[in-house]
Amino acid sequence: MNSSPRSTAAVLLLVAALTSCSTGPDSGASPADNAPAAATTNARSALAALPVKTRAQKNGYDRTAKFGTAWSDDTTAPGAKNSCDTRNDVLRRDLTAATFKDSSKCVVATGTLTDPYTATTIRFERGPRSSEVQIDHVVALSASWTSGAAQLPQAQREALANDPLNLLAVSGAANQQKSDSDASSWLPANTGFRCAYVARQIAVKAKYNLWVTPDERDAMTRVLSTCPAQPLPTDASSGVVLPT
């Protein structure tokens, strides 16, 4: 028996509805499958995907107790578990013409830093003036604590504290000036590095499920408006350089 035009239309509508349902939230697709591809490569897209919340209380923050012993070899970055401490890993990565204290090439003795925060050149020499070059947590640990890290498992907090993605060798004076500020209250004096700096903060926050405050988001948005195609740094691009 032939179907009427009306019944045929009803069947088509039913098929369309079922097809739509099959691609919805219950289809078995993972969150990663549904995430926009640009969020993994573009800083502005990744910023838009971050949660926005007010800063949490600092209650309970303790650098050693909550983030582990400073500069351990405990990191999830590819190739970074190499029996060298994280501070020397970052010095070896970021200094040029580095020399080493011994044949293990774990302890950096001298080198030259082109400081990303001030665009100055600093000669590093281990000893009384070592602090002229310091290792900065790009997302300060106390700032991470008040933007979600307090809720992370201990192992993830220790990974955050030693992750090369979140670490840069920089001017000691600039690092002290920054302290635990976020992008809403401190940006590098070197304006040419601000896009990369903010992008790195966003990458760290995305990796560790941290949020931004409204003021922090607005400051980051202003910086990225000058470089809309700024890419996110990755673990691969931020990894340590292994001793050879």
C-alpha cells in the first residue's frame, strides 16, 4: 500500500530527530572529541574556554607541604625525568653557552641568559651572584592555589611546581618584582614578550584545570588583542634539554 505524502513527511521527521540524537551528549563521544580544535593551538580560543571565577581564599597554602620539595625531578613532561633537578634542567634549556660543574652535566656552572622579562642579557655564574638568574613559576604557585590548585591531588600539584611548561629562567630582580602576581597586576617590562607570556599562563591553566579571575581574563584579552594568532606553547616545545 502506498504511503500518503503526510505519512512520508512524518517518517522523514522521525529519522532526522533520531539522527540528531545520535550525535548529542549521550552518543559516547568524549569531551576531547567535542572540544574545538582551535582551543588546543590558539591562545585566545583557549582563554575563552577557561572557567572564570573569583579568587579563592589562600587558606591552607604551604609551598613545601602542598607543592613538594622545590626543584625535584618529579614532572610529567616528556623526557624530563633525567635524575637532574628541575632548576638545572631549566637553566640548561634557557641559557646559552652553558658550562657544567661536573661530567654529569646536571649542575650548570655558567651561561648567558637573554632575559625574556626585561630583554637584557645576564651572565649567570654559580656562586654568590646566582640569584641574578632565577627560575620563575609563570603561574605563581600561590596564585595557582587560589585559582583551583587547592583542589588538585598532591601529585598534580607537585607536577605543576616542576613542569617545564610553567618554568622560565629570568632576571632575579624581575622575578622578585612579579612575586605571586597574575596578569591583572603584573606583566613583563619587555612588551615584545607579553603575548608569549600570557599564552604560557593560559596553557598552564588549561593543562591543570585552573581558572582565571574576571580581571585576569580581561588583562589577558587586552594583551592577546595585539596578537590574535598567538599559539599556545606545548609540552614538546617547552621540554628540558637532556644532558649529552
